[in-house]
Amino acid sequence: MALMDTVRAERLAKIARLKEAGMDAYPARASRTHTIEQFLENHETLQGNSEQVMLVGRVMSIREHGGSVFVDIFDGTKGQCYVQRNKLDESSYELFTATVDTGDIVEFAGLAFMTKRGMPSLDVTGWRMLTKSLRPLPDEWFGIKDEDERFRKRYLDILLTKDLAERIRRRSKFWNVIRSYFLDRDFVEVETPVLETTTGGADARPFETHHNALDIDVYLRISAGELWQKRLIVAGLPKVFEIGRIFRNEGMSAEHLQDYTQLEFYEAFKDYEAGMGMITDLYRTVADKVYGTQTFSIKGFDIDLSKDWETYDFCALMQKEYDLDPLDEGANWVSVLTEKNISFEKGVGVERLVDMAWKQVRKTLSGPGFLINVPVYMEPLAKKSTKDPRVVERFQVMIAGSEIGKGFSELNDPVDQAERFKRQQQLREEGDEEAQMPDTEFVEALEYGMPPAFGFGVSERLFSFLEGVSVREGQIFPLMRPR
């Protein structure tokens, strides 16, 4: 019999012994009077008035010492209980030592006292099993080292790794700071469809599924409702935002996931230049309220969000690196990528070729900064620049060599939008599965009139960068291939 099977069988036998003694191994209710944190904060007062305290927690360690046992328990905070033979009746003490293991969740009654070593503790006068564990916990000090095992048993990883539990709290605070930022500025939080007949708002390969009730094929959305939120701008809601899950059926890397959370917002009567100031303020607010600092070390770059942000010119950077102008229709990007040993799919359009070349350049940009002057052919949803109609009014936030957010003056000319969708359809027919799908119903909505607007989106990649971890590590339960 395998070791785990032996341990499980032994613990099942302990459940039987608990039942024989009249103790339920899985009762529905606890009688806690204090969290461990409250107990420790008020220990001196509790000790002074001899108030009975009821603590509950998971048993993390058991240390026998003659006729007594020291037990460390955890409920988010660690505390110590002192179980003595002479403070319990003989049968209760014997039942405790015979049935309680690390991993069990136990209720302890007792009085606050201070050990000889000055440790605030609970002097136990009674106990009760709340949950009997059937599997032993990994060693508390060493945790789970194998990454695959850590992700599969994330609940144990969180239990044994204090900073990981704190990261989950910071993740919650991160998104709630962003939510509050927009609610405080009179934005309306909305929910838009996750299932779509046409994906929109990004260049990405979607997940496909079938809707049985309607008998139609549908896609999981690849943006947080960009084209839906702009319909709401048409509808007369001038400020809208959504924080939601999006899905992209693409490759995995330290910065890319297929299932993740994203913010998108849209504000009428603003453009991308006004948006830059807002985004600078948003990122600084998040940094202050979640981390209490503006400076971070990210992928070897020292990032200071409080300084003046840089402005990077896309075409100038590409010209400098490759001696080719992205606005030159005759530029041979296939030759450049081949010469530089940059892999790319054959048959794709200039849009994808230039993007692959750009990905090499961006790695050198520290930021924080805004990338501007991207060619029109690379952004089918942004308004053309009034200064140079060959580029769009779009910026991307650059931090530590990566794109951490994108915003632009929204294209609201329905004729121009229809033409750009035609080009995207041509790219799809030529084999580019990431090109955007034309949405004729969205164009129809634009024909009713959408005011000038600014839109922006940023994913949880920002959170992972500020945490200094991969996006996969930054998620609570990353997707795993079944064993």
C-alpha cells in the first residue's frame, strides 16, 4: 500500500474513534469568540480578566512536551495553544493525542496566558474537532517546490506561502482601486456579452463553442466589450467601464495567458492626448494605494512611475532599428525579418510582419512612457491623426520592454470603419486568424452617430509586473493540462 493510502486509512480510523467518543468529525458550526489576530491584539486584557476564549484554526504543527502538547494553529494568523493533561479530563486528553493531526481544523476553549518564553498563548480547557483532514500537509517550512504541483494544488501553496496569500489580497485591492477610480469619476460599470457571434476589439484568435439553444456557433470574447461599450456611447452613456474576463486562444508565455481579467473604459468627448494624463494618474494611484510606492524593479528595469513619462515614436524607432520606414508601402519586411532571424508565419500581411519586427524593438524601452504614431494599417479601430493621416491617434503604455495598456481616439466615422473592416476580412481570407472580424452591426450603430471618444484597456499583466512575477504566477488558479 502506498504511503498516502496508509496515512489516509489511519486517519479514517481516527474518524471512527472520534465517533465512538461521541464527537462529530465534521460539525456544521463553530463557537469562535475571537480570531487569532483579535486574540493576540487583546491578549493582555483577556489574560487580566480571565475571560474564556474560543479559537479555531488549522493545526500546523504539534510538539509534545511531557504531559502537555504545544499546538500551532492558523486562521490567516498563526497562534499557539497549550494542551495539558491536567487541564483536561483524561479521556479528552487521550482522544486529542490519539486523533488530532497536522492539517485538522480544531476548536479550542481556554484562557489567555503567557508562556515562560513570553509567547502569548491559549491555555486549553477544552477542544472539539471541526474538520478531520485525510491527507497530511506538506512540510510547512519547505512547502511545495515543484511548479506544476504548486499550480495544481494551489490551495496548499497559498496555505503554506504567506506572500502568496498576501498577493491574493493585493490582487483584490488592485482591481478595487481601479473600480473605485472610475466610480469616483461618475463612470457607469457595465457588463457586456461574453459569448459573441463576431469577436471584436482586438487582434487575437478566439475560442469557439456551440450554443445549443440557438443552434449557432459562437466565440468567447477577446476584449472586455469594446464594440459593445462604444454602442453604449452611441446610446448616450458618456462614461462606461468594465472589468471582466476575456479569452484568447493563443500561446502561453510569462506575459500571455488565454483566460484573464481586463479593464476597458470609454469616455465621450475626450481624445488620446487627454487620455495620457488620465492613465498616468490611474497607474500612479494604483501604485500608491496598493503598494505604497511609485518605484519598482521589473525585468531588470528600474521603473519610477512618478517621473515624467517618455514619449516614443513608433516609426522613428523602427526606422532607426531596421533602416525601413513603416509608412513606406514598398518596404520589404520579409527580408528584414529573415535577415534578423525573427520567426513569422508565411503569407501574413504587412500588419503582422511589422508587429513581429516591433516586438524586438520594444524590449529595449524602459518606460514608463507612451508609444505613439503607429501606422493606420496596424489599428483598425482608432481615428487617423489630423497631423499625419498615415498614423492613428493611439498610444501604448510602455513599461520594462512590454506593452502594458493601450488607448486611442476612437474611430467614429462609419465609412472609414467599414473600409478598415474590409481590409481585416481580406487578411483573414489570406490566412491571418488573428485579424479582426468585420462587425456590420457595429458599423450600423456608428451610422446613427457616436461622439468623439477616448477608449483604453489594460489587463492583469500590469498587476503581475508590479508584483514582479509572471502573469501565470499572478493568477490565483492558472489553467493546467489534466494529468
